[in-house]
Amino acid sequence: MKKIMIIGGGEIGSFLAERLIAENMEVTVMDEDPDTVQNLSNRIDAACLVGNGANIRDLIRAGAGAMDLFISATNLDDANLIACLLARELGVPNKIAVTRQMDATHLNRKFQTAKLGIDLMINVSEAVRDELMLVVEESGVSEIASFSEGRFVLIGHQIDEKSFFAGRTVEEVTGAENRRFFQVAAVVRQEKLVISSPGLMLELGDYIYFTVTQEHFSNLQTVLHVEGFKERKAVIVGDGHLPYLLASSLLARHFQVTVLTGDEKSAEELRRQFVHRPKFRAEVGDGTEIRILKRIKVPSVSHFFAITPDDSTNLTACMVAKYLGVGKTLALIKRNDILTLSQKAGVDVSIAPRLAAAKLVQKAVHMEKLLDYRPVTQLDLEVVELEAREGSKVTKGTIGHLKLPEGTIIGGIVSKGVADLPHPKRKIQAGDQVIVLTEADKLMNLEGFFGL
């Protein structure tokens, strides 16, 4: 069992603790705020301590030197770097720093952070930007992730009034098992996981997870396509580092970008940073006001991003933008209850910072066992890629007869470089790469099935 210390019990730190505890890790959480520590103690099965991760006495008292992994995820970038440096001095083998403002890519390139005692630096804004950019070009898609070097694609899609899938069975939309080119891997209905079966009737409001090989990805996109996007114009509502990163990426893809900020100082700073980019402009205003959004011509844009720190502001802004006729709305949502409801309220894509950061942390936690990892937004589901070992349980029978942990779904198989959808009569061979959807508390059992 791995011993893991997390510094910071906020949004990201507490979420990581919950996920790692579900995977039977031994977790210690330290935070300076006694109320935060008390709340965590009441919620999770971990050692929760009051202390400062940038103070070596507190780290020694908490037993940091005996940890296998050290994660510093407070709201202060400098404190996270110092905590990791101290963890190195205490002999912790693996250290991860989560930053908000510091550009992790730039710092890694300029300072080689491993020499500073940091094995992995994760910038939350960069992680969120990357998640948003994955779905920018895909109409009708709310989530997208690729596995096995792009051979398999996982897609999340909400069934609405315009969807091809509403009122049809799984078999009707995918075809017979020996002829289908994509798989309905799982269905989320009223916030509960429904295991897919040929006779399952898909309903309005269902959220579907598809798996498809890269070869047939464009075919599925044709089925999912609702309507073509308008001109390549984007509006970003928000302040700080994330709007800058997102605008830079959109401009690189030849979008015309308008950032709507809360004050003139922020707008002026953005204008200075993009002074040589004629397709960029920064305006000041409230992203929830119809008058303001009409002034910056939101009805004509293809993508509308609401990425302020406030969930309700982002949700309201997307609802107003959708009412005005914007092509695709994308929002930053932190709270679980709002995240699950956001798509019913006019948000096409919801990104949670904790999930974006958790994906990168979990890859580091499981790097010796998992080929890839991704948490998904709708439930506490994880999508993992594993390699079947010689003599493992997963190679002992056909897929239809495997007694995998309950709620575990095989989404795809790559054998000798060839990607294919699972079939009940197929056997998994040693060396095959298998994409699996599973709940967090089933992951360790699943690893055992694969001989890991």
C-alpha cells in the first residue's frame, strides 16, 4: 500500500485524497486551517493534520519522510515549491507540485524542476486549457480523450432533442455486435451509472460514453453532429492566467478572440500581451448581461467560454449565451452538484479543475501499472488503459465469461497495434492493451486481474 501525503485540503487536495483513499492508498492530509482539517476528518478516512507544508518541523511531525509520494496542492505556488524542496530533504522519493499562476511548462524547460526536487509540476490553468482545447473542434461532444497513442477515442455526449439517439435502443444505434463501428460503453441516467446492453432504450437527458477506434472516429462524429459551427470566433469571459492561455491556443488555431474581463486593468494587460495579434481584442463588462454580450456580438461566435472563479456566474453566462444563439458553450465548474446539472442548463462542455489536475497526478501515482488514466466528469468513473500480463486472470477466458469487478466495462482492445471493439466471444491475449471504465474503488482489484 502506498503512503501519500497531500499538503492543502482545498478543492484539488481533498478530491485527490478521496480518489486515492478509494484506491486503498494510505493518505495523510495537512492544512493550516483547523476548520478545513476538521471538515476533512468528518468526510474522509485519512489522517488529517493541522500544519504548514512549508515548515520542516510540521512535516517531520507528520511523518513526511516515510511517504512514497508527496503532493503539495495549496493555493500558494511558492509554498508548494518550498514544500516539495523540504520533502526532498526528508528523502521522499516522488514529489508533485500543483501551481495556479506559475507556468509549469516554462519552468520545467528553464529550470529543470527535477533538479529542484520536484518530479512533476502541474499547472491547473494549463491542465484546464488542454481539456477545453480537446473539445473545441468537435460539435456535439462534451468530453473527449484518446488512448493507446490515439488508436482509441472516448467521447462523452448528452442526448438532447436534436440527438439521433433518443428513443432508440443501443442495438439500434450501434448495429449488431459483429457489425458495429462504435460502442455505447456506459450510460449515465439521473446521475447513476447504467450498464449498456443491446436492449437498453436511450432516453432524452442520458449522458453516453462512447468508445470508437480512430479509424471510425469520423463516422461517429457524423452521427453526433448536430449543426455546423459558425465563423471561427470565440468569446472568453474571465480574468487571470487561464484566459491568457486559452486565448493564445485559440489564436494559434486561427480563431478571432474576444476576452471579456471584469476591469480595465486586466483588459489593458491582455491588450499589451497580444498587441501584435490583430484577431484579438479585450473588453470590460459583465458576462451575464445580455446587453454586454450583444455589444461584443456573442450571437455570431462559434465558441463561448465562461471561466471565472464563480460557478454560478459561469452557468448564468452560458445560459445567456445559448439563448443568444452561440454555437458551443464551455464552462469552468467546480461544484459537483452544479457539474452534473450544467448540461441541462445550456452548458455544452463542463470542465472541473480538480479533474484536470487529478488526471495528471493519477498518471504519476499509477505510472508503473497503468498505461493511461482519465477521470470522467459525470460520475466517480475512471478510464484506464492496462496491459494484460502473461498468465493473468483476464487472459483465462472470453470477455463474456470474465468475472470482472461489478460495474467494470471493457471499452476497447489493442492487440499487436490493431484497435478493435470488445466482443463477448473474444479472448484477451497477453500483451494486449485494454481500455477499461471502472469505479475508483475497483481499480486495485482490476489491476490484479491484469497481473499488475
